Amino acid sequence: MALNAYKPQKLYYSIKEVAEMFGLNESTLRYWETEFPFLKPKTSGPAKVRQYQEKDIEQIKLIHNLVKVRGFKLAAAKKIINSNRDGADKTADVLTRLIGVRDELMALKRQLDYVQ
């Protein structure tokens, strides 16, 4: 599932909100934090509550694209990110746009089918 682009912007998101954005379990996000050292959300209080910022969500979006959408193993995703970060970012952006266009076209088709 792609990031909900229409969600109002906030300074910090909880782990539950971020997990819902991507259709993931909270445990998956915690595991990715151990596997990808650049993914380090802020923590607050004695309970170490995670606070994700937009930059963290962009990192998760990239990982999600590689692992969940494109089907790479974690090791392969790490290698891609480490060797060609800009290329991986651009590919993720293009894929997100294409999914959005596909969804819009499918909605238009449903409307046309309804009219006929």
C-alpha cells in the first residue's frame, strides 16, 4: 500500500500511524530499524515512544517499495540502497506515481462502465 498523500501533515507520527500508512505491522517497522541503520526515528520519554518525522517516512517508503512492492530480500534492498541510493529513491517515486495513475484510470473505467 502506498503512502497516503492526502493525510494532513504533522510534525511527528506514531509507529501505529506509520504502520497503517503502509499496511504493515508495528513489529515490521521495529525490525527494519534494526536492519537499516539510517532508519532511526526519535524516541521520547522513559518508555522510548517512537516519533517518526517525514524524513523517516520517506526512508520507510523506500524500504517498503523495495521489499514489499518489488519483492527484494532485505539483504538485496540494503545493497541497492547502499550502492545506488538516488536511483532507488527515483524508482520508488516513479512507481508511486504510476500506482496513483493506475488507480485513477481504474476509477475512470468504473465510472464509464456505470454510464454505459
